[in-house]
Amino acid sequence: MSAIVWQAGAHLLAYPDERFWGRLPMIRDVAQPHFGAFLDQADELGAGELAAQYVETFDLKRRCCLYLTYYTDGDTRQRGESLARLKGRFRAAGWELCEDELPDFLPVVLEFAALDPSGAEVLREHRAGLELLRTALHECGSPYASVIDVICGTLPRVTDAELRAAARLAEQGPPAESVGAYT
């Protein structure tokens, strides 16, 4: 069941373009019980409003980032190393990403998890970031909050340590570095 949820979630968290709307009937057929609340909201909002909310939420709010290593590494050199390691994990599983895809983009990770057992581990490793994303989406009233709720519901129960890490991220933000800055 998790694979269906992850595959559907990957599509629902993609930018709501024509392909997104074209896939909705299929997603409704296979994943309605899981994503019914979001699907109803998407229909209610329509293409233009959902696209505007997507941009406002995922492109303009730091705490609503769909790039998982941003939560652990921020915009640091360490993030580049994390992306390279993640890309290596994809390759080891026989996956090659498109040139314009980053391996930590949540829809990509969800698709990977749906089709390869090692992908679930990637989701678990980024649980604190997912919890921060989930909380931030609820705080801003985003229709995407219910999608992340369902995805988090497929993972093992969140630990106290993961909740503390999410709270720390919410308070302090992701790591930062001053490259070449003089003080």
C-alpha cells in the first residue's frame, strides 16, 4: 500500500501543470481513499488557483521546501555532498535521473521509494524535515498539508528525537555558512 501512496504523492506534489491534471483521474481511481481531501480541494480551487498556491507555498516559503537536503544541510557545501551521495544511491539501485532533477526533490524521492525498497530509507532519514514541512503546511493552511500527512502516515512512527530535530529546524532554520566572507 505504501508504494501506491508514494507514487500518487509524487504526482500530487509536482507542479500542477497539464500533466498533473491529466493524471488526476488515474490517481483518483487508485488513491482516492488516501488523498480524497486534497483531490477535492484541487478540484475546488481549479488549475490557476492551485498553481498559484503551489508557487506561493513551495517557492516562497523557506519552511515549505520540497528539497529534503535543504533541511539538513541548508545552502552549504555539505548539501552538494549529500546530493552526490543520494545520486549515488539512485545509481546503485539502477536509477538515472533526468539532467534537470535533483535527487532530494520530494516527488523524485517518493517515486524512487515507490519502486525501490531503498527509497523508503531515504524518506526515513529525512523524517525531521518532513515533519517540519508537514507542520509548516498546516500552519499556512495549504491544501498540500493533507498530502504530506498521508505520506508521513506510511512511515514508522515519528520519534521524540525526530520531533526535537524538527522543532530545532523550525527555530533555527537550516545550516548556513559564509563562504569567503570576512569578519
